[in-house]
Amino acid sequence: MPLVELDALFWQPNWVKSDDETFGAKLGKATAGDARIAAGDYRRVSERVLWPRAETIVWLDFRLSLVARRLLARSWRRWRNKEMLWGTNRERFLALLYRRDSLFYYAIRTHRSHRRGWLGMMADPRWSHLNFVQLRSPAELARWLAQTAPSRDDRDSSVRP
């Protein structure tokens, strides 16, 4: 299935954020059709645009220490390698450590409240049509992926005439 990266739709050049209306329109267009995988959260908009059409939501509910360590390592690698991210954006590693509005501080500040929010959404009757998959560790994720990945026979049969 095609992958839609929500960050790529949200961030404009020079780290300018999209407004909800623009982002929602981009998200709706990018996820039109029968099957898509959307990676990201942006729940304020995705709940309105994606969730009514979704079947499954996978929540990586990893502990904060793992999230923080991976965020720092990924940001360091992107900054060191001068990786292009979305639009004309590049990682600003020092800003990640020193700016109070950085993703690192955001992750630390909101980890607990996001967890409560996700648990609430899973219990909300509006979303009873969704299959929520809560994965608490990389090992759980690996097991889930191994169970849900199509078998070699399934992949081969999909390309036969």
C-alpha cells in the first residue's frame, strides 16, 4: 500500500507549519482511494479526515526513555548527514536541545498526556469501528509485524495474471 507521511504534508519550507484547513485538504487528497498507510499523528486533523475511513490504528506506546533516546539519535544522524527532510527543511540538532518548542521537549512534556488521550480515544464509542493496536515495545512491534505481513505465497499470487 502507498505510504503517506503526515510530516511531509504538514511542514512547508523553512519549518513553516500548515494551517489545519490546508493540511486537512492535503491529507484528504493524499489518502483518497481504497488503501493507504498514513504515518504520523496530527490527531487534531487526522481524527476528522482519516479516522472515519480508517480500519486500523497502530499506536506505538513506547516508554519515554526509548522515545527520547531514539529521537536524539535520529536527529543527530539527520543533522550530521545534512539529510533533507520535508520541503527544504533540515534537522537543527542544537535547536532540538535548547529550544523550548523543540520536538524533544514536546515529547517529554506531552508523553503522559498523549498516553491518556490515546487510551481515551480507544474507549470512545465514536471510534468503535477502528481496530486499535497498542504496541508497548519494539519486540511487540516486531511480533505484530511478523504476524500481519503477507506470506510469500500471498505476495506472489497478487502479481499473477
